[in-house]
Amino acid sequence: MKAAKVFLEMLKEYEVDCVFGLPGETTLPIYVEWLNYPDIKHIMARDERSAAYMADGYARVSFKPGIVEAPSAGAAHILPAIVEAYKASIPLIAITTDVPLHMEKKNMLTGFNQSSLFSGVTKETHTITKSEEIPYIIRRAFRIATTGKPGPVHIRIPMDILEQDVNLRDIYAQKDFVRYPGHRFTAEAEKVMEATDLLLQSGKPLIICGQGVLLSQAWDEVIKLAELLRIPIGTTITGKGVINSDHPLSIGVIGSRGGTSFSNKIVDEADTIFYIGCNTDSAATDNWTLPSPYNGKNIIHLDVSEVEAGNVYKTCVIMIGDAKATLKLMIKLAKEKTYDNTARSLWVKTISELREKYNTELKEKLQKIKSLHPLKILKALENYIPEKHIIVADAGVSAIYTSAFWPVRKPGRSLIFNYSMGSLGYSLPASVGAYMAKPDHTIVTLMGDGSFGFVAGEFETVRRINANIKIFLYNNRSFGWIRATLHFKYKAKYFSTDFCEVDYCKIAEGYRIPAYSVNSLHDLNEIFKRVFREEGPAFIELKVEPEDKEVPPVPKWVKACADKEVEMFY
């Protein structure tokens, strides 16, 4: 058979049901064979970067590696999405085709050294030089992408290799690595015991969960341990979803992206912090000031990556292992021990009182708002969104209010934020990937007008596949986050941030997507009700103010305008 057919046979063995990409000359040998593989859907994107973001969204929701393919002419275009996946530990298999390798130095059109481009932002990059290598390399790629700290793997296949005839007997998959985590390993038992004892001795412990808990699917174990030991749970922005918001032990998102005055106060007052699947980055720690590295807190850190565990803070106990597997052992050990929970009970009671006071003040403040404020929008969305839903939010207004104030109904992956890099243009293509992973769910895309300019072409993709994606665009007529940063941090006048007036609804309608514009609170409920009543795509423009005028919950911005009469919720 042709080597291109071997490639597709291997994807079939790995139960791949969806590949994102777009056609190019170097990939055509695969496309010729693809017609015989109807169970492997090919979702054509309008831009290679979008195709890779689609694979990212698919991977986060399906718990299978996302597959993206790109021709040599577009190989460099997928790089921004591969960087996001690498920093966020999302398992992708990125396949780029190429010109024959011996033609690269002769300047054959579209040829370049792809491997050097991807080597710094993938777990491995492979160049296939013999058609017989295809099964071996694909097995290796899936194994590496799904095991340990997940991440993207790059495979480069020259087109002349794909056209070769080959006779192989090793077309098989290692089924352990069809999904992630591929293999789970438990942290050293002695360290687990140390961590358990330290938590039991603490009077004011706090668990902080990063996205690693979602990737490990360890939310049940986190909640079980927290309930057993009566420990409050906070999450990072990318870890949101680990615990339902109405759980008595939930304090919400912490840090500078989604943290509130309530949740960040709990971090500050805790005497022991147990980080799980969290890379203690600048967003989770408000630039490493929350907690302060000098206030003597006991730090416990569990992470699947030796690179991240104990990386930033002086750490009492480092545990390197899978979150789900290690927490199971910790729960078993904790059940065998007794402890004095007097101080712990007082701590939980204090948090409950602070939460109730905060929520009451928030509600009262929100009732006074008569404008189309992002929080009013979220409240309306909460009333009409179907039970089975996934929200994908871009950086900026879309993400910051959602991370701080959206109520998670049940633990699991129901929200996606790309706050490892925070690049614009993520949410719409990632929503396509999420839809392909969960076609029975309503996908809600929250994007800004800044992101719109990056991905407007993908409106055609959404219409073509008739995805049940509801696209909400926050129109503040600017790169609002940059405006606000210039204003609050540098006290400088902004420039090159504002846009001209754009009729976004006409653009959506040009792609045959029903479009609505919300200009006031009066329109909000009626339009939201209509949008969610019908299947298929819809576009909703929301006209809001930039972040320097309606200040989102960013700790440093809130402090900077504490004495000014501006709208802010923190």
C-alpha cells in the first residue's frame, strides 16, 4: 500500500475520529487516500493556526490527543497554537508535510527546516526519512504526547515519502495511549505521607488546583480529600471547573486573572497551601506576590512535571506524580489518621461567613447597574444556557469576568481559557474543536472585537459544519486590555488601540449566520432566549465599555482606581 494509506491506517488504529487542517500540495497524497476513511472526519479550517487551535479545543474536551495537519506552505502558521499547547500541557499531534528533503537546499517552493522551528515548543519533533518508519513514529508520538506532562509532538513527512509503496506488518496501536493520561504514576509514598501529615497539622489549609487537575480528571479525588479533611479549594483561571461553585468548600478562582477580594484574602490568610497540577505562574500568584514567598507559609506541591513541582516557592513537600493516582493514595492515608479539627472548623466557618458577606455585597452592587455591564450579561447567560454546555473564552473581557463570576454547575471540563499564552483569536476555532468532541453540547464562544479580526474567516467553518456554537462578541471598539494597562500601569495616553466602527452583524450575516445586536439591558433576555431556543450557529454582538472605564477584577487595576468613581467588581 501507499505510505499515505499506512499513515491513515495508524490514525484509525488510534481511534482518531477527527483531524483539523486545510489542503496544500504537499499533503495531497494523504487526501487522495482519505476518501476511503470516512470515519476519520477532516475539518477544513480557513487558516492553519485556527486548525491547530481547533485541535487544542478538541483535546481539552475529549481527553484524546488533538490532531492537526498542515502543508509545508502553512507549517509555520500553526506555531502560535503549538506554543499555547506546549505551555498549557495539551497533547497534540502536529503533522506537517514537506517537499522532498533533498530539494530543500535547491530552494524548492515552500521548503524550509521545519524541525528547527518546532524543536523548542514540542516534546519531540520527528522527520520521517523512510516510509517504513511511519507506524513506529506515530506510536512514539502518541505515547510521548499523552504520558507524563502532556504536550504537543511534531511529525514532519516529506511528500515523496507519502507516495512510496510499502509492505508493512507492524500497523498497530499501543492502546494505552489512545487517551490521556496514558499511564498514571503515583508520587513517592513517603512524600505522600509527609504531605498528609502536614495538612492534618495545619489550622488554615488551602488547596489550589491548576489545569493539571482537569487534565488528570482528578476533580472527584480533590473534592473527596477536601471534604474528608475540611479544606477549602481555590483554582487558577485554567483550573476553573475542578469544583462546583456552590460547594461550601469552594472559594473560586484566585490570583490576578479571575481572583476576587474574597478569594485572594483566603490565600493571604492560609497557613498551608497545597498546589495540585499548578505551575504557580504569574497569573495564579499575582506576579508571585500571592502568597508572598517571604511570609513563612507551608507549601506542598503535587505535579506530574518535575519541572513545575517546587519550581517557584520554597516547598516543604514536593510530590511528583499524576494527580488522580496520588490523591487516591493520600485519601487512603488520611482515612487512617485522626486529627484535632477545632481550628479547621473555625477556619471553614470564617470562610463561609466571608463568602456570604461578599456575595451579598456583590448582589447589591450589581442591582444598581443599569448599563450593559459584562456581569449583567453573564447573569442573563446563566439563566438561558442549556445544562449541557461548554464555554470557551478569549483573553480580555470575555475571560476575566467569566473566570471570576461564572457559576460552575458541576465539576469537570465545562470552561476553556487559553491563559497559558493568552493570545487573541483562540476561542472561536477552539469552540469548533470542542463541538467536534461534544456535538451534543451547546458551545458558547466569548470573544472580543480584538479577537474577531484574527479569525473572522472561521465564521465560514462554523456555518459549513452547522455547529451549535453561539458566538458572543464583546464590542468595546478597542484592544481594551492594552488600553487599560497603559492607563493603570503606565499612566500613559493610549494609541494604536482603538478601532473604527464595524457592523459585525452584517459580517456574520454574510456568512449566513443569524446575527443580533444587544445595545441595552432591555434587549438582553429576549435575544438570549431566542438564541438558545434554536439549534445551529448564532452571533450576538454585545456593546460594552473598554476595561479602563468598566474596570474588571484585576487586583492592581482595582487598587489604581480605588479613589475614582468608576465601575469595578473585585
